[in-house]
Amino acid sequence: MGHCCALRAAGRKGVRRLTPHVRLRGIDKRFGSVVALEAVSLEVEKGTIHAIVGENGAGKTTLMKVLYGSHPPDDGTIEVGGEAVAFRDSADAIRHRIGMVSQHYSIIPELTCLQNLILGAEPAAFLDEQAIEARAQMLAAKMGFSFAWSEPAANLSPAGAQKLEILKLLWREADVMILDEPTAMLSPADAEALFESLTALADQGRTILLVTHRLPEVLRFCKRADVLRGGKNVATTEVAETSAGQLAEWIVGHAMSEPVVGSFEPGEAVLETRGLTVRGDRGDEAVRGVDVLIRSGEVVGLAGVDGNGQRELYDALVGVGEVLAGDVFMEGADIGRLNPGERIARGLRLIPEDRHTQGVIEDWSLEANAALGLHRLGDLRRGQWVHAPARRRLAERIAERFRTKHGGLHQPMRSLSGGNQQRFVAARSLEFAPRLMLAFQPTRGLDIDGTQAVYEAIRNRCREGAAALVASFDLDELLEHCDRIVVIRGGRIYEPPAPQARDRNAIGRLMVGAEAGLSA
């Protein structure tokens, strides 16, 4: 028995026979000479949450898009509710009550939240807005969501946009719900609430397919899981019969090493803020009198519920936020009056929260994107011009660091998958000896190997004397990879006392203001 077959047989041990709501058999899918899926089969029981896990490029999203009608299979069959189906497009799948939320939102910023919700699924030619909003409010309440329906969707945070996308499935009465990384932008509290709602939907008979990199979610909320690697099934298992370690080994094909945390003595101060107060988009004080001290060698995690001042704090540190009061020091020097380019020249690097709007220009080539923000550094500059050979060497290094998969450095950035774009942006932030790394959701859309590689690279730069501040809505990720955790709530910074410094529940309570006796 071959290695993959042995894994799959091991994974299937103890799996009982079921009558599947969704069954895919022998699915093949090729894109030119690239084999994306090879003889993949999948059975999903009605009224369950079923996980699809694997590395970036394993074929997870492609398989889901086959089910959703976006990609017709080259071979194989699809059954829904025991009947064979052949979808011509996504509209056909929607008519069969199959819905999908992808990693890239389809929200139109200029439309209101309510208009986005019903777009393409309007109940009648003439709309009763009051009745529509009443139904929208009822659906949102069931999920624990809240929206200002008449506000433009441009005002939504990434987490808010994700929630609206999920709500669109309920508006369309989807019976099979495909969710691709639904909690990537949600806080622990929001993610918990979402899964409570999804569990309730499954109990009501909805079938939910969950594509995720977060194995704790799989272990807590899913009944069964399929593992893809290299476009093939390598394991199918009842979740109750496996572990995070076993799933990770199936996903990457080898045992995972443990991250090293807190093993280095911090050095001199790299970042210090004193009484930093920053204006938010609504004219309020989004950051209020923040004092932060991060020393060389440290990887500090910034935890918090979405919308508590994380973005405004990062904007102020980068040099684009409106600072109302306070000071920012980098290696002892006051940088409060420096523009972003001058801060980059001093060694500040950024992995932005939203790579699409803040990290890349999708119509530009990988080579051109490699120099974004760094074009005045190192040997990239030749007088007033960027030195093309040096820029190409830089792009090669960046693509190689995290094994970004691409079709050539001359190709546009939009030709890369979301995960490979994230690898590229993260790698770029490590160039030219960074001193202070500001990372906001640095592993968004990355698989287990990619996540570990990014944090190991950040850690290595800190060993060389840099410091890092990492904001993430995944508290488990921060606890696994950061030396210490601070919490931002209501624009203020809180730090748990030493006995609770790595206590997930204590930090979670601090994030929502349920922890008594702690001061800013």
C-alpha cells in the first residue's frame, strides 16, 4: 500500500457508513498542464459541519468551486440529496440551494449593507424596503450579527464584510453552505459566536463545508474532516478519532516542530509610545493615551476584539494616522514628525492587514511589487531611478523565502492565489535588515507550514536585534508564537498580570472587559 493510501486508510478507520447529503466521486480538474484535483472523492453527511483542510494549493478551494459550479470538473460526478447534478455555473448551484463565501469578498463598497445583502436575490421587482429590512434584521439576530443597514458597505471592517457575506447565504436559503476561511478576520468572541450559530444551523439540517487552516476549529466544531494534499485525498476521519498533531502531519506530510517562544532575553527599547492618542475615522479618539514598550528580541502579540483601535494604532506607528497627542520613539529617536518613507529608511517594516488595498498593486508585476516601499533602500536606487537588475534580485529573494508559487516574476500580482500573495508580502517585510516589524494578520490565508515559516522568519529577525508587534484576531496563534501578549480595548492597552500572562481565558476576558482589577 502506498504512503498516501496508507494515510487514507488510517484516516478512514472507524468511519461509519452514512447517507451523504453531498457526494463527490472521482473529481479531476486541470488548468492547462497543472493538475489541481486528481480523483478526489468526498461524502458529507446532512446536518453536520464537515472540514476540508490542507496546505495552500492542495486543491481545497478548487474542489469547493467545483461543487459551487464555478469550475466544471474534467471528470467525476456530483450528487446532492442523492440526485446526480451537473452545474453549468454558480447561478445553477444557487438554484439548487448551494451557497459559498470565498476568501475574497464580493461586497460592493458603494452600496448599502442592505443592498449588498439582497443583490441578485431581490424578492420582487418592486421592493418593500421595510419588509426586507425586517427579514434582514431577523436573520442577523439569529447569527448574533448587527448591521447599520442604510450605511454604505465601505464602512464595514473586514470582519463585518465577512459576516455580511455569510448572511447572504441565509438570505438565499442555502441548504449547503460552503465557507472558505470564515473566521480569518474574526475575533475569538466573534468566531465563537459564529460557530454557535453554524452549529445551530447544522442542528436544523443545514450542511456546512468548512475550509479552514485553524485546526482548533476543526476539533471543536466539525464532525468529520477530509485532508487534501497535492490535489489528492490523503485522509478522511471522524474528528473525534484524531488530534491536531495527526491532522497537521497529514496536511504537510511530515511531523511538525514546536515553535520556540520566550527563550531570548530582551535588549534595548526599539519601540516606545508615551501617551499616544490617535483620531479615528469618525472623529473620535480611537487610541487613548497608549504607553507601549517593545525591546529588541521580542515578538509581542496585540490581541483585541475587532474595532478597538488596532488599525488606528498601526496607522500612527506607520506615520499615516492623525496623532492628537503623545510621542513615538524608535530606538530612542523621536519619529513622530517623520513620514512613512523616512520611518521605513530607519528600519520600520509593515505586513498590512489588507494586502489588496495596502500591500500590493495587483496589476503590477511581482518584480514591481517587490520594491513597493523599499525602492529607496539598499542597492535598489541608481540616482533617481530604480535599478532593474537589483529589483529583480530582490523579487527572486522574496519569492524564494516562503516558496511563493508563481508563473514568473513578470506576471501580475493578481495571477497569484491569495495565500501566495500573502507569502510575498510577508517576505518583503523582512528585507533590508528591519528594526521594527509591524504585522497585522500576517498569516491571513496561510496554511500550517506557511504560518510557521512566517513566524520563524520574524523570530529570526528578532534574534538579530529587531522587535515585532503582531496584531491578530486569532488569540491561539498569538499565544503559540509570541513572547508576551498585550490587549487593546476601547483604544487603551492592557497587559495581564504575570500569573495570567499566557492564560487564554484570562486574556479573552480582558479583551471584552470582563476581567476585574486590571488597569491600563
